[in-house]
Amino acid sequence: MKTAVFLTGHSRGLGRAILEHYLAQDKVEVFGFSRNKLHLSHSNLQEWEVDFTDLAKIETIMTTIFSGVKADRYFLINNAGWIGEIKPVGKLNLQEMQAALHLNLLAPMLLTNSFVNAFREVPGQKIICNLSSGAAYAPVSGWASYCSSKAGLDMFARVADEDLRPFGFRVFSIAPGKVDTEMQAEIREAKAEDFPALERFQGYFHQGELADSKIVATQLAYILSHPEEFPAVVQDVRRL
């Protein structure tokens, strides 16, 4: 059984771990999309440099790529994301808010729409996975753009699943928990006056509470390969 995996944000963090997991599997071809290519020499990897805040360009690129792929299973993993500027409401910058919402919410919505248009009539297993966060339902002071975009992404996944199950699609919104990635490192560099939870997040790192990205990637891949075991759209890998 051949699997085609379309993965955004594949060049670092959890995305890189997901990439490495799938490249180690037989009969899996990965299409990676990030701001920067890895330039890996691997026969089952194709890469594109993409700015996910440029929505018009994304639609053109993805429509072309989707149309030329043939497999038995098709996975779209919307992993690319950004914490955004960490500042309280009242100090937010318009351009920063716009970029965060484009990357975290609008780009996955657009990619999902293009994916559905490309594979609606194509036989095979078709799964869409959005990387969510506990911040989708638990407000964190200083994270207005991130929390809002992830909450929106969860609801989009719920609606998309309602729309698409009759056509053979499954949609997931998966929260990976606290993972040891560059995003966590960026969070730890925030200014204390803008981020009241700074000390708590620094503690997660120093106390070894951040999950290994490779383990999380394996857990996520299990959900996508066994969708019948997970009837709910919203999932949390910490509950596996």
C-alpha cells in the first residue's frame, strides 16, 4: 500500500520528526513544504520552499502538486505553525497578528480545501490532520493570536469532518502536548513583563517535562494509520 504524505513545516521541530518517521517507512512518499529546504538526499522526499503567509501562492502551488500524485492513502498534515508575538492585548502589532492567523489558521484551511478538491473523487484513504494545541481551549496570557488561531483550527476541523465524512475523508485536530522544539525555546525567551507564565514554561524545560518530538511523531502517525480507533475529531496524544 503506497502512502503519500503532504507535510507542512517539515524542516524542523515536530515536523522534522514526523518527516523522519515517514521516511523510515516502506512505500511512503513525503512532500515537504517549509520556508527552507533541508536538501536531504532521499528518493522518497520532494521539497518546496513555501511562505505560508502568501495564501494566493500557496493555492496555486498545492493545486498543481496534488493533481499529479497517485497513491492508496493520502495524508495532509498541517503542521507548520508559529507562536506569534508574545504580548498582552493592547500591545499587539497588526502585521504580527495577521501573519500568525495566516500561518496557523488560514493556510491550513486553504490547504485542506485544495486537498479535498484534488482527491474528492479519488479512491483510497484520505486523512487531514491539523496540529492543534492545548492553547485552543486553555487561554494563556500573552498568546492572543496563537490561542485564537488554534481554537479556530479546532472548530474548522470539526466542521470539515462533518462536511467530508460522506466523501470518505477523516479530519483530525491533534494536540501534541508540550514538545521539546524550537517553538518552546522561543517561548522561553519571551519578556517576563509580557508573559506572566514565563517561569512556568522555563520550568517545563529544566524539569524535563517536554516530550521527545520523535515519540510524539510516532503517536501521531499511529492515529492517522488507525483512524477507526479514534472516532473524535479532536485528539490529544497525551491520552493515548
